[in-house]
Amino acid sequence: MDPSESVTNYRPAGYSDDSDSDDGDFSFEPIKLPVRVITVKERYQSIVIQEKFPEFETIFKEELNSDANFIFDNGWTPLMYTCFHGRPAMADYLLERNADPNAHAESTTPLMLLSMNSFATDDELSYIAGKLMDHGAILNLGDRYGITPLMRAVESGRTGLVKIMLERNANIEMRDRQGWTAMFWAVYNRRAIFVEHLISIGARITEVDRYNRTVLDIAEATDNKGIVLMLEPHFTKQTIQSHHIVCSDPEDWFEYYPGLRSDHKMLYKEEMVNMLYGMNCEHLTSLLLNHGVDLGKLLLLEEKDMIKMGIKLQFERRRMKLGIRSFHLRNWKLKAVAGLYASQNVDFSVLDCLEITGNTLMQVYVLNASVLYVAREFKKLQRQISESDDKYLTEMADTIKKWIYNINKMRKEILEMEKLIKIIQDRSPKPVEPIAPPNPYTAVLSASIIGSVTFGLCYLTYRCVVRSVVGLLRMRVDVPEINAKGNR
């Protein structure tokens, strides 16, 4: 076999020997993938991360138009990115150009982002925090979960940042949505140095959160023996009982009736625990009891009384005022006042009757407090009205009269418009249909007319043809006669 004719020299099946053939041309145009455009936000963030200050100035001037409060598509500002990555020089640059230190995205401010930083040094973060507060940054402010910058700094373990915040009067008793203060955050994150420091500056230790847990409960749950040893001296047996068992329930039917015993006065203190828990103020129970507050006094507390008792935080006083107001405005259910009928029992023991009657007395006690509350608020409103300027009230009355006049005038115009529309509707001709429906009589008449005209035309045509043919025949007959005469 000739080597030139070996199998390896034969082309594969399907290919042509012709050099002009394009059988082997399997070339395709490459698929063009969309080119991803890097956004201004991504370029800016990359420059901040790499800490390239010259490029930072360039992008700030050329692409952000020297706007220190430029808002990116995610709601962040340049200062927020700078604080999140902990860049002191860039933060200085932006603050000198009037960057807003309280700009926020979803309730998150630059100071909160700075407190969440985990890779910059303490000195860098402390420097930026000081600059932010020098330019008016609000320190005692919580995000949508109520978490403050101090709580975030405690969580991150930033000693320098916590120190400068406490030096700038950070509120250590502010609470987040679960009722935690900075002390709770320090205990939960096992920050013993912060726990010790907060104790030294007088932080409240025996407070409870929304789930009635103390910081000692949190420390024991996380098995942090060092923090437990620091906290235990502040929790005596009496203190723990005052938080968890404030008042006992009535033990016998005598407890329901004031006056049956000479030394007994019904104060319904056991109901205070439930009320304060509903207001998220159960940590104030011991304070109120120490000032001799019972249920009736609690339902009539005013802000000045709260200040005298030592409730210093304004948001706590406001929370209690709103809770008391909502309690007095609450509707009563039938089962709460119906007494024996609501029980739906067939037979009632003497004890059942005594308990139900005792509950009714408590309802009268609460209703009495509600009547006093309403009367007091009514007097306040009456006093405000009497002390107000008569001229102001007269102007309000004149304004209301003008509103009523304008409303009546608008109503009159609406009625007139309705009448005009009705007249136009009645007088307007009905729309004509573009194509009328077929009529059988019209079709027959049209067919007869067309038939008659066609018949007439055919008849006239026939007459003309017949006359022409007859004329031609006559001419052929007359010609020989003329020629004969001529020949003769």
C-alpha cells in the first residue's frame, strides 16, 4: 500500500477535496457579553478601601461635583463610607466641606457605622468620633432597633471609642427594643472591662429587660464566671425577690374587701406589675413601691410626680404617660363587668359570690381613678381655652365659617353642573349607525328596479341591432336594381 494512500491521509467523511469548499468553516461570531459598568459608588468605595487620597480628591471633585452630601443609590453619603472604613484624613476632608454628620440611611448614621468598624485602629476611630461630635453628630440616638453608637462600640470591644463617648456624656441607660442598656450589651458580649467601668460610673445594674431578665441572668446564661462574680455583690436576695415577686396574689376572700380588717386597706399593688410590664416599664416597679405608689396613684401619675420620684429619662416618662392614657381610654368587655352572669355556672358557692363581688369592687376602684383622670384632663383643657386669646378664637370661628361657605358654594356649583350635563344629554341627537341593518323590502325593490333598467337597455339594444340589419339588407337589394336601370 502506497504510504500516500494511508488511512491518515484520507480526509474525514463529509469534507470536500475542493479547496474552495467551505465545508470545514465552522467559525462563529463570538457571543458578546454585556460589559459591566462600574458605578460611581463602587469606584468611590474602592478608593476609600485602598486609601488612595489623590484619587479620592479627583472623584470627589469630578464625579461627585464637590458635593460632600452626595447620596449614592443605596442612600449612603461619602462620609458614611469613610466612617464605615475608618479613614481619618478623608473624614476630615469631607467634614471641612460641610458634610452632614447626622445623615442617615435606614436610621443608621456615620457615628453608628464608625462604631461597627472592626479593622481600623482605636486611635483612628476615636479621632473620627471626636471630629464627628465636634461638628454636631448626635451621640444619644438609636437606629431602627434602638441600638445606640455606644452599644455598637461596646459590642465591637472598642475601648478608645467607648471612652470618648462616655467623656462626651453618652447616655448609658438608653434601651434598645428588647430593653437592653449598654450594661446588657457588655455582659452579653463578655466585655468584662466595660462591665467594670460601667459599674464604676454608676450604671444601673438591677434593671430587667422586656423578658424580665437581669444582667446577672444574662451572665449566668453565657457561663461567664468572671462577670458573674462582679455582678453578684449587687444582687442581694431581697433585690432579686423585689424584681421577680413584687406582690403576692390575694390569699383569701378577706383580701378582696377593704375595711373588713382594721389594718387592711386594699391597694391592688399586685396589678401594678402587669400594668408596668405592659408599658415596658417593669424595671421601675421597685422605685414606685419605695415611694408608696399603689394602683390608684399609678393611674393618676403626672410628669412632675415622675420627676420627683427620680424617673430622669424623658422617654420613660413619656412611655408611662401614654400607657396610663391608653388604659383609661380602653373599652370594657362584658365578661369584665357582668359578674355572675358571665360565669355561666349553674350553682355558685358563697366563695364564688364573694370573689366576683370583690372583683367588682376593684373595677369600681379603677373606674374611680378613670373619672378623676378625665376630670383632671378636662380642667386642663378648660383652663387652656379660658387663658387663650379671644381674638385667636374669633379668627378660628371666622375661618370655619369661610370653610362652610366655600363647601356650600362648591355643592351648589356641582348641582348646576349636573343640570347642564342632563340638558346636553337630552338635547344631543342620537348617534347614527354607519351601516344600516338589511331591509328585505328595500332589497326586493332594488332588485326590481335593476331588473327593469336591465330589460329596458336590452330592449333598446335589440331594436338598434334589428334596424341596422334591416337597413343593410335593403341596401343589398336596391343596388342591383339601380345598376340594371343604368344598363338599360
